[in-house]
Amino acid sequence: MPLAAGDGALLRFAADLRRLRDEAGKPAYRILSARAHYSIATLSGAAAGRRLPTLAVTLAYARACGGDETQWARRWHDVAAELAAELAAESAADEDEAGAGKPTEAPYVGLAAFRPDDSQWFFGREALVGEVMTRLAAQRFLGVFGASGSGKSSLLGAGLLARLRAENDRCQVITLTPGPHPLEETAIRLAFPARSTAARLYAEFTADPGNLHRTVRQIALQLGGDGEVVLVVDQFEEVFTVCRGQEERSGFIAALIAAARAPNSRCRVVIAVRTDFYPHCAEYAELAAALRDAQITVGPMSADELHRAIVRPAGQAGCRVEGTLLTALTAQAQGQVAVLPLLSHALLETWRRRRGNVLTLTGFQAAGGIEGSLAQTAEAFYAALDPGRQAIARHLFLRLTALGEGTEDTKRRITRGELVLLRVSSWRCHVAVSGLAS
């Protein structure tokens, strides 16, 4: 029966699948099943129009009927995107009706690392957080090693820091990333709790790395009798990549070790380091000795951990994850050590395409999947920029990378002052930077 003008994309897609079968001589579904290696029910259901079949089923159907797989893949993505847009509009309307227009907070953080305030969405690393807490209680210096994308920053932010702040009111947690001048960055972070100035502390740390220990003791005394300072240094590899001064690098390492290992220490130090920079750490005798029995490795999540990381945030937000989606995500992510940022981004985009309160496989595939969702988001952002801002974005990305020397490349932070080098208006830079940050 011909479709009416008002019929949707799903019914048109199903009708075209049936037409493809007709053009192939209308083979019985028993024959198509043998060719496609899918059941008769799956293939007949694909052409029924009740729901969008998976991309794999669509391509198998097309292949069994002699269709062009490239054309049908493109067609499937177009339909999936159209359906996702309709579902997103329906979800937004439902939220407006139920919540008087108040926006719903996303339960996934995307590419960003989890922060302490995101702890309500942080699942899957409970055992590892407990191990870090136990080890830190027994040791004053601890190294957390893991590949890029393994979740070290999230483990420390939404795991360790959130637990320390919730369980110990006499613990001052200070976090920093080293940057090109790690001693200066340390002085800036400690100036306020030490009731001093960054300039004064920087001069003291430069003159004698042991002054960090003395400054931390002053801060701890303000917290009470058993108060302590936990100094968390994330992206410690920046000491070797963007800090070019050998003297400042050595002074920073010596200061951290002195603060943690002094006989009357009131400081515990945690450093998060990319695994491929372990040999760099071993080049410093004191650091190698401090890490000898003080390391934790962040590896890939197990199937059970992935299940919690995927399902529990959705449950916290009043949503649920479709079973087929959970199976697909677990299969693709299990054993992949650096997949967590991509997984989180794909989940965020799938959540934005959810159907009511359900995260679906169709929405996930429309977002581009684990590998394609980031590229799809980036391409959409870049295409929306005018040519001038596209040029700014290209220059920014070149400056945001520190090339590795015997290691993988690393990310590099830049100051707004460096944007002057682009020789464009501050407003155009602001627009491009704001878009990239969001």
C-alpha cells in the first residue's frame, strides 16, 4: 500500500527495504536469512516499519538483496538522525511539561574529567577509590599511573577528593597541575591557605625546596591538632613536557618529596602520571625511591565496572539504558584502556537523543557510536564557524599540543595572552574559545 504524505521517515525506510526485496525478485525470507545470516524474524521485522533496525541488520538485508551497502549505510544514518531529532524534541517537550521548563542536568560529563561536584554521577571505580584511600592513609607519597584516557583525573577528582572532603573536616585538599613553572603554580595554590602571597612563597620555594614542607605545616596547624594537607598533582607528566627549566623541575620534585617524607610531615602527596612517563620519573633518584612501593595502576574497567559506569548515572537521573545498548557499549569498551572519555562523550550524546527516559541503541548509533560521536560533534562545531573562526580554531589546536619526545604527544594549556599571536580581534578569539570549551 502506498505511503501517505504524512507518513514518517521510519515507514518510508521500511517501504524502501521492501521495494529493494521486490526488485531482487522477492526472494523468500528463508533465502534472505541464509544469505544475511540473520533470522527470518529479524529480517522481516526490519522491513515492517515498527522500529529502526540496527545498521548491521540493514546492511545485511541490503547485501542479501543485492543493494548498494554504502548507499544504505548513508540512508540509515540519515533516518537515525531524523528519528533522534524527533525523539529529542519529544523529550524536551516532556521535560517542559513535567518540570515547568527547568533544564535536566546531564548524568554524563562527556570529554571532561569528573570533578568533586560530579561525584553523584561517578560510578565503576569504587574499588579503586577505596584502594587509593587505604594506601594514602598508610603512605605519605603515592603515584597513580595510567594511560591517557584511563580516568586518572576522574579517579582523583570525583573519587579521592570527594571522599576526603566528605569524610575528613581536618583535611585541606589542594590540587594543581604543574604547567611550565611548577614551583610558581604551587606557590599560587598555597598562597591563600598559607595567608601569604604567591610571590613570597615562590621565592621561598625556589631558594629552598624544603620550604614547601614548612609552609604546609603552617597550613595544617590552622586545621587543628591532627590536621593534614593533601597535595594532589594531576598531569604530573607536564613536569617533563612543558616545564623546560631543569632547575625548577628538580626543585619541584625535591619539594614534593621533602613535604611528604620529612619526619614531622603534615602532608600527603598524590601524583597522577601517564604510564609512558614512568621512565622519566625513574631518572630522578629520590622520586624513583619514593615510588618504589607507592604505586597504583589505573587499568581498563571490568565488565561489571562498565555496567555501573553506564547504567547508574542514568538511573540517578531517572532514566534507564536499553539492554541492547548496554550490551553494545560493554562489548566495544571492555578491555580498552583509553576509551573512557570517548565512552562518556558517546553516552552524553546518546542521552541528548534519548526516547522519553530511555537511552536507546538507535540514539547511540545516530550519535556516531563510541568512535564516531566525537568526530561528529567536532565536525558540526567546526562547520558552524565562519572561515575566520575556523582558522582561529586550527591555530588553537596546534598550540594545545605538546609534541612528545619518545612518548605520545600531550595536551598543553595556553594562556589568553598567547592568543595575541593569532593577530585577530579578541572578540573573535573569545567566541572560538568559548565554543571549543563548551
